[in-house]
Amino acid sequence: MVVDDDSHVRMVIAQEVMNDHRTVVVAQASCLREARKCIRQHDFDVMLVDLNLGNGNDDGLELIDVMKSLRPTAEAIVVSVVETEEQVLRAFEVGATGYLVKNSWFGSYVQAVLQVANGGASITPSLARRLLQRFDKNIVASPPSASPSCAADLISARERKVLRMVANGYTSAEIGHQLEISTTTVNAHIKSIYCKLQVHTRAQAVRFALMRGLL
């Protein structure tokens, strides 16, 4: 599903998605009202959504919240000209698993859709670097945590490597092949990650990791 008030951008994204045999556009919307209707009427796996749909800068965030309420298994990718760290974090907080900057990501929308559909995340590399730098500064500025039971601290080096590969959209079998371990062992690592981070899905684990600089 593609949601953008700019008809040209919407057409470009939809055409790119439709040109790949692995993906199909089932609905398009230009405003919050149309998008709400489409969410109710159409079954979809991923929603590509602009943050500003004409009525305000938070339209897209509100729509992600609506989508997660009505279709909790669907994933959302923000496509926006806004690229501040605060906006990215807000998008992930309401449930997005991808954030792309317009005009720098044309030609890769299919890749982003497939990544989040397979349980990973998709974020513009420059934004990812800036977020990591921000987390690094916060870690330096903050005193060490007095609690050794912090979820992020409990993630082992191997589990962190598995989590990075999950974020990149790899399946358990692909992760096992790359790390030369069995699929059963990979799933055991993922289950352990879920338990430590207190999450229930790959997307939730990836969001937790992105927001805390674990990736």
C-alpha cells in the first residue's frame, strides 16, 4: 500500500513496486481519510507512507498507529523529506520498521519492502550512522547503569550478530549458513533475544535494537 499526497512520487513508487514480480501494489491513497479507508478494505503486508499528507506533519505517524491497530501484522516504511533523528525515533516508536529519505532512495523501494516483509528493517544508511553517533554520545555522557539486568547489556556478541542479520532481512536458514550453525541454533538465539528484550516478533526486536543503538 502506497500513501503520499504527491501524485508523482506515489506513481514512481507504485510503478517500481509493480515492475518487480515479487511485489504488488494493492492500494494507493493521497490523504489520511483515503488511507484509513484503504487500510480497512485491503489486505497488505507493507505500507509505504509519507509523514506529511497535507493536513500536518504528524499525519503519517497517526496513520501508522491506525494501521497497527487494525492490521497488527502489517509493517510500515516511512518515506519522507524530513530526516531529523527525532522524527525517525518517533516513527519507530509508533511502529515503523523502515525510514527512507525521498529523492535519495528511488530505485530501492522493492528492496526495502522485501526487507521489512521478511522481518528485517530498512533505514537510509546516512540516517543509521547519525542515529548511532547520537547513541554513542548519549552513552559517553551518561554514567554507567547501576543495574546489570539491563536488557541491552544481556545480549551476547553472537546474539547481537544474529540480531543484525535479522534486521537485514535474512531468514533463519540464511543466518545459519552464514554463521555456520544450524537453523535450530539460530532460532534458539532469536528466542533468547525475544526473552531478553521482552518482545514477541522480529520487527519488535529490530525496533528495540535500532532505538537503543544495538545495530
